[in-house]
Amino acid sequence: MLTHEEHQQLLQKIKNGLATKVLILANADCCPTCRQQQGAYQFDEVPPLPIEGCSHPQGCRCTYAPVLDRFGP
């Protein structure tokens, strides 16, 4: 499980790359709170990870991923 600081570092790498948005990925057995946060976000609207209010016994296991929808160099 990543710490808040590690999630922030990952988010910064995504923002500095070729991504146009940020995707929050949740595990298949995640809690309802995490399931609700899953999806694509604009950079300025991304909720911080770990998700506040997560009720999974192992804690929030969500992660950030880039949305790459640009074509060509």
C-alpha cells in the first residue's frame, strides 16, 4: 500500500508526462467509497489518495493511472 506522499509523487509524474487526465483505479473487491471515486479526472479535480472514508479491512488500495488519449508526437 502506498503512502499519501508516494501517491502524490505518482500523480506528479503523470501530470508531467503525456497524460491528458488522471484515472483512479480501484480493486475489484474495494469498498463502496472507493468504487464511487473510481474514474477519470481533470488534473485539478483529482481526489487525494488514499481515499478518505475507505472502509476496506486492508485500507485504500486505489492507485492513479494516466489517461493517454493524445495521438502522435
